[in-house]
Amino acid sequence: MAIDLWNEDGSFGGIGPEFEPDWLFTDRQKALQADLIELSRTTLRPNAIESDEGYIFPRKNFEALAELGVLSLNVPQSLGGMGENHVATAMVVETIARYGCPSTAMCFVMHSAAVAAGMLRHHDNAAIQDLMTRLDKECLVGTLSLSDPATGSHVWFLLSSSAERDGEGYKLSKKASWTTSGGYADWYIAQTTSPDYGGNYADFSTWLVMSDEVTANPGSWDGMGLRGNQSGPIEITDIKVAAERLVGPVGDGATSNDEATDPFFLFGTAACWNGIALGMIDIARRHTTRKRHVDVGLRVCDYPTIQDYVGNAIITTNASRMLTYSTCRQMDETTNNCDWSIHADPAVLPRAELIPWSWSTKYTASSNLTAVSDKMLHACGGTAYKAGIGMERLLRDGKAGWLMAPTNEVVRNFLGRAGLMGFEALDLWNQNVDQRSIDNEIKKMTPEEKRTLAERLLAE
């Protein structure tokens, strides 16, 4: 049984509200946060233990969130949603991860990114508009399916997919290696190469696919952590869909990623890792202030080393939070608080301009969590190594942060290369020739090897 972070008088036993940047939140958002904390105490947190122990998808938690109207958090009020912004989205994810259930938080990130992809191109699409009005009423959980088993962390290459025109509609096929909520989601935002694809990796399209059109093996997820998120392979095999299931125009996939799915995924996952880091600090405070060493008459929290660990964790975690919230706030500024109507003009893409900052939020939060989880484990000692107080579960959940695509190594390389040589040097779509490498390799070749190479190239 995880440690109870609430005292008998109902007060919270983790770090106090003085470390909460609540000046960033509106009164409505503060009220929503309070509701989520209470829901976490009564429902989400107990269910997190069940999800972890039994690899159970947190459907019950989503049903509770739907009752609060949170599944349509970013859906405009004209379609029955809350009409909330990016800061609110980060706050909701962080709060669920900290006080409630990290698996639920991660599934909610994918849901939010799927909603963003749909809302980006909902303006003339009745199918998407109808779906968005029913998210909370019917507890319809969405997710993204963008990955490819052939390309690993380079998820933007969709080699194991296809789309063909089929009368007035389309026929789709896809294999995806990692799909959060795979087999449990009610609807999917999936991407395939575009109809008439001719080898240009940047030419891919976005689709709305329903649960009964997806083949999965639900319950097969056996990850180290985030055991409730059921991230596994899915397949879409020669399904026929109506034209309105195309989300945006043909070939809109890269734009959809840059403007919708990537921003919401990146700052959303950052918020999740920040929430887990805060949760570990909360457990450390609760444990170390109650654990006493009778021989010396000191609580564990009285030792300067423990104070140093916790102080550093608070500082670095709040620095990561402020980067995340600052990036979200700029998205709010440039989108009129997540007003999807601005995208009726498809050339309006303000979030795409912030991609370097979105990458940075994911990297900073997951790197910080790696360090914080290590030190909070040290602070709580052998007790934390066991399952009893719940820290080992958060440690396992947090390990996904570094590895989740784009991995921290990929992000670091992206930003380093872009900083040194410009963003065109990233060559995300594998279209630019590295002439320096070619010239360097040719220098090493003998005349006969050069002749053989020339003959092969002429033949091709």
C-alpha cells in the first residue's frame, strides 16, 4: 500500500503550496486543480495501485475525469468543451501525475494530443466535430498512433503504412510499434504515407480511425513502469474509410505534427515527468519528517544531507516546471488561448515556431526526473527501495521519460545540430545530400574502387 500523503485532518503531507506557481493559473484553473487533487485522493491514486499491480488500463480513472468534463478540456465551448488553454493542459497532466496516477496522466497526454490533431482540422469535418461533442458524455478516450516498427525513435518515418484511394474514400494499412492505450482507446489519430506516395518521407497524411478498425493485443503490455498505459503494437489492415476520416488535406501529416500533436505531446509529457518528480518529493517529505532515529533523537529530515537532496530537487523541478509553463504560456499568447478557429486559415501555424522550446521541455523534465528520482530514493533509504511507500512505482514510471521518442539523445542531437548549423541541417526527411561525407569517403578509395562505384551509379 502506497504512503498516504494526506494527514488525518485532511491537510496534504507533501511540500506546501508556497512552491506552487499559482500566479500562472486563472481562478477557474485553480478550481479545476483543486477538484483534480480531491479526485486523485479519493479515486485516481487508489486506482493507480491497481493499474500498476495488474497492468490494468485506467478506464475507471477516465470515467471519473469525464464526469469533471476534462476529456474535452481543449474543445471549444461551442462544441460543448471547456475551451481551456495550454497552461491548463499542462496543469491538469502535472496534477494527475503528482497526486493521482502517472499512467492515467500519460494516457491523458496522448488523448490531448489526439484532440489537438482533430481540432486543428475540424472546421469543415462533420465527423470530427461530432466526435468532439461526445468525448465526456460517452467517455471516449483518444490516442495517437504515429510510430513505425522499422524506424524506432525516428517516429516521423512511416515505412510500414500505406493509403490508397478507394472510390470516394480510402483504404488504409498501418503497423505501429508503440501506441499508448493501444487496444483500449475508443478512437485513434493515425498517420500513414499519403495516397500516391512516391518516396518523399514528408508526404504523409492523418486519419481518424475507430476502435473496431484496429487490431491489437490488449493486456499484453509488460513494461517496467507506466503499467496501466498499455503501450503496444497495433495494426490497421486494409480498412475502408470515408473521405471525412481524412484529418486535413492529403499530405498534411508533417504540418499536423508540428502544429498539434508534437507540441501537445512534448509539453504534455514534460508536465507528466514534472508531476512524478513532485510526487517523489512529496513522498520524501512525508517519510523523512515522520521517520525517527531514536538512538540520536533526530528525524531523517533533520540531517543536512537530506535537506540538501530535497532542496536541490525542489529547485530543479520548479525550474523545469517554469520552462514548461512558460512555453505553454507563449502558445496561449500566439493562439488566443488555444482558439482553434485561427486555423481555418491553414497557413496559421504559431505552435510550430516553438518546436525547439517544446523539445527542450521534454528533455529538461525527463532529465530532471532521472536525477530527482535517484536522490529521493537515497533520501528515503531502504524503505523506499521496497514497494511499501510507493516511491519505487514512481521511479519505474519515470524511467520512461528519457526513453520515450524522441529520446533524450535524439533531442539533444537535434538542438545541438540546429544551434551549430541551422535547422535545415537536421534533414528530418532525409532529402539533403551530405557532400562532405561523400567527398571524404571517395578520397579513401583506390582508382579501381572509384571506377566500380562510377559504373554502379551510372547503371542506377
